[in-house]
Amino acid sequence: MIFIAGATGFVGGHLVDDLQSKGHRLKCLVRSERNAGQFAAKGVEVVRGDITDPGTIEGVLRPEDFVVHLVGIIEEKRGATFRGIHVEGTANLVAEAKRAGVRHFFYQSALGADKNSWSGYLKTKAEAEEIVMNSGLDYTIFRPSLIIGPWDGFTKKILDMLKLSPVVPIPGEGGAKFQPVYIKDWLRCIGATIGNPRAYRGMFDIGGPEQLTYKEFVQMLAESAGKKKPVFNVPMGLMKISALLLETVLSSPPVTSEQLRLIESDNICDPEAVEKQFGFRPTPLRDALKEFIKP
Ligand SMILES: NC(=O)c1ccc[n+]([C@@H]2O[C@H](COP(=O)([O-])OP(=O)(O)OC[C@H]3O[C@@H](n4cnc5c(N)ncnc54)[C@H](OP(=O)(O)O)[C@@H]3O)[C@@H](O)[C@H]2O)c1
């Protein structure tokens, strides 16, 4: 049985469909009533629970389970903090996995996770990694760059802007590099891990074949969507002040000041990381975009 926490998110939704199509039996941790109904209708075993509330996940795992922990947040809101979700939530799930003696524990971290980072997101991801690594469980950790594909929030925000706005603002110089990876390639990597967990123990950077700047990414998206728009650089200071103001009035601002800081520095890995570790060449970005963005 494969147990998935975070199954209702972008990555988890793709994983559920992919594993079901391959005939795997799934058990998913779900928070809301609505999602529970939808997942039960798919033929998935549903467990209602929240990783920040240990009582709700007590006894949900069995020794034969392969645990996939995808729960994470990119911004803090409505009482959900990076520490609460990434660190305490992971500690709770790891404790339940140890109690059950599960056969393997997969944790989805993030490229650039670092205990000394100024970023709450990257710092708490690294702390969660440490909890998994020190657990004594057989584990795999992925550190992916941005994952793109149908319904991913990052690409969708830019596509919405390309549709609605006559011009596209680029925060700062837009010169820092990142390395988007296509969800289908991420699925191949986790598929290999589930198929042979012993061969994929440890930590793996997961990135696409190209390193590019935010500005280049926006331009490539615009081409794929057939919506070429003038782009212009907005001074980062101004963007950050606007983001801080929006954070005080909106529960879900379009961008947070932390996210703006994150795109100021490179977030990259070896462009051949996936090929070297998983034995296949990940999809070139332009080809990936063609598959899920229709002009
Ligand atoms: N997407 C990327 O580009 C990317 C890149 C690097 C790393 N990652 C990491 O990959 C993981 C999945 O990303 P994603 O894009 O799929 O995120 P997502 O769409 O925001 O999904 C997050 C998932 O976590 C669940 N969740 C949140 N708080 C929870 C809690 N307290 N208890 C139980 N479940 C909870 C959500 O459930 P609800 O539906 O109930 O809210 C949802 O299923 C995250 O850990 C993220 O940090 C993502």
C-alpha cells in the first residue's frame, strides 16, 4: 500500500492519477470533507487527518506502507506556519511511521533547503529533512526545483497575468536562475523510487535540463501561450513594499515578500542531475510547455 500525505495538492494529484493508472493501491491523508468524498469516489482509501494534529494520524500506518510525504506550504497563512507544517508536522508523521515500522519513507523537500537560510521555507524544509534522516527509517528525500505542469500555481499566476495585463512586470532584474522540472519527469523519478526503494535511498536534487532566469521563463510561457506582451523590470524594493502591504490586507496575496527574495538568488542544481541519478533525460522546457499550454 502507498500512503500519500499531500495527495490533494498539485504534485499529489498527479501522483495519485499516475499510481492508480499503474494499479497501485493507495491510502491518502485528506483534510476536508469535500476532498474525502472526491478521493473515495476515485477508489482510494481515505484517511481523514492533519499532520499538525498527531491524534488524527495515530494508527493510520502499517508496516507494509510506503509513505509519500508531500505536505508543504509556500506561504504562511491562516495559522499555518512553516515551522508548524514542515517541522512539527513532519515530526508527527515520522513518529507515526516509526511506530508502525513502515517499509520506506519519502519526503519532498526543496532545492536549496538550508538550515542556515534566511528563508523560513528553506530553513524549515532542511530541518524536516534532518528529522527524516535521523529517524532510523529507510528514506528517500527529493529536493526539486520548481515543478511545472497542468494546474501548477506558479505557471498559472504568470499565465493569468499574460492574459489579463497589457504588460508583464518582472521583479528586480529578473536575472537569478532556476531550473524548472516537468511533473511527468518528477513522476518518473518517484516511480523509480517506489519500484526499487533500496536503490534510491538518500537525498536527490531534481531539476530540469535548462537553467534560465525568471524573465526568460516568462518570455517562454508567453510564446507557448501565444500571448507575447512587453515585459518591464520593476525595482525590487518597490515590489517588496507592495508585497508587504498586500500581505497585511489579503489572506492570500499574489506574491509574498519572502517569495520575491527567493527569486533574487539562483536556485539550481546540476543540469544532468536527473539523468545521472535516474537514467533518463528530462523533458526540455519548451516541449513540456507545449504539452500543457494551448495557445
Ligand atoms: N510545486 C513545486 O514547484 C514544488 C517545488 C519544490 C518542492 N515542492 C514541495 O512539494 C510538496 C508538494 O507541493 P505542491 O505544489 O503539490 O503543494 P500544494 O499544491 O500546495 O499541496 C500541498 C498539500 O499539502 C496538504 N496540506 C497542507 N497542510 C496540511 C496539513 N496540516 N495536514 C495535512 N495535509 C496538509 C494540502 O492539503 P489541502 O488540500 O487540505 O490544503 C495539499 O494536499 C510541498 O512540500 C512543496 O513544498 C513543490
